[in-house]
Amino acid sequence: MTIKEALSWVAQKLKEQNINSAFLDAEVLLSFILQKPKEFLYTYPDYQLTSRQKRKFEKLINKRIKHEPVAYLIGQKEFYGLIFKINKHVLVPRPESEEIIDKVLNIIDTKFVIRDTCYVICDIGTGSGCLIISLAKKFKEQEIIDQFKLYATDISQKALNIAKQNAKLHRVNKYITFLKGNLLKPLKDKRIDLIIANLPYLTKDDVKKEPSIKKEPSKALVGDYSKFFKQISGLKYKPVIIFEDKDGIKIKLDPYH
């Protein structure tokens, strides 16, 4: 089987299962099997897959047909220009969530005054750590990382383990403190300047509509922000809050104290 034949076969097979990203999935999975960039697939369309490569490719495709997310199959996902380790214990990062990073950077540029005291930023329900790690990387590039104390919480220890691996992978692990606990509880009595959150906000009916989502951890999908905002209301100082819900990215901007 050549690369050209493999792509055509898989794209058709996935389309039959109503997978809208059929051709893109075929490219990603075949690139993963061959350990080559996507450009290789079109530069050498007549490249013959070895028997071993073909077996591994078919195994992944059979899993994808059952709507296993591509990120779980290859163990990684790109987010904000960075590659993150991903497994079944964390939500697959979505491109639309990248806007949270842009909004944080804008708030810092327009509302915060970099000074001797550090600002505290917390990522609640960090999952893979993609949000807080992407921020840390940007702060490091801008040489302002020492002006911030970064925290990340998650109720799942398995999720935190992945987040810690990703922080180490991107060399920002010494700048982020990871804490196990429910939402803001691990940060009790701590002054917080800015909170970012991409917490569960889907209903069970929402999940049923998308087969691939069913394979992701339900605790990271189904829920609402009521408990989160109840904890926020108990804070002495009201932080800036940037969060994502079913209507998109939102900002709650209180006067800075």
C-alpha cells in the first residue's frame, strides 16, 4: 500500500462513519505512523508502507472508527503553537480555547502594572496544563515571568501528572505550582489577581450528540460553573476572571484592589 492509496482508503472509511475530519485525521495518523511531517506524504505519494507500518496504521484507524479522539491515539495535541502530551485522563485541548491566552495577555497589557510585587494567576481545572503552560511560555519569552506567581489546580491527580509532565517538557515547571483539589479550595485564603478556567459546562445531551466527546473524561465535560462562582464570591479580593462556557470566552473584570 502506498501513501496515496492509504490516505484515499482511510478518508473514505472514516467518511462512512460520518467523521467530518476524515481526510485530516488520515493525514495526522499516517504522519504519526511514518514519523514524518505532512509534507512528506505529498512529496512521496508512491512511498510503500512496510507490513508493520500498515498493521499499525490499520489498528489506529479501527480505533478512530470507534470515535477515539485522534489526540488520544497519537498521545499529543498542538495548542497555542506548542505540543502537549495528552491521554484519556485529560480533556483534548480545543483551538477555540487559545483565545483565553490572548485575552489574558491583553488584560495584563492594559490593566496590570508590572511592578516589584508579583501578580498571582491561577488556572482552575488545569487538565493537561495547556493554558497555564502556554502563559508561562509567553511570560518567559517576554522576560516578565518573575513578575508572576502561577498556580494550577485539578481534582484529578492523574490529570495533574500529565500537566506536570507538560510543564517539564516546555521547561516552565519551576514557575508553576500544581495543587490537587476541588476548584479554588487548594488556594484558600490566597490573594488572587487573575483566574483562568475552562471548566465542564456541557450537559449529558450535549455529549450524546458528538461520539468522539464520549471518549473523553466525563468529569471534564459535564457540569456547570455554579460551584466555581460560589467559591469566587467568598474571596476577599475579587480577581479578574477569564473563562470559557457554551457561549464562548467571557471576562469578568472587577476593579483591581
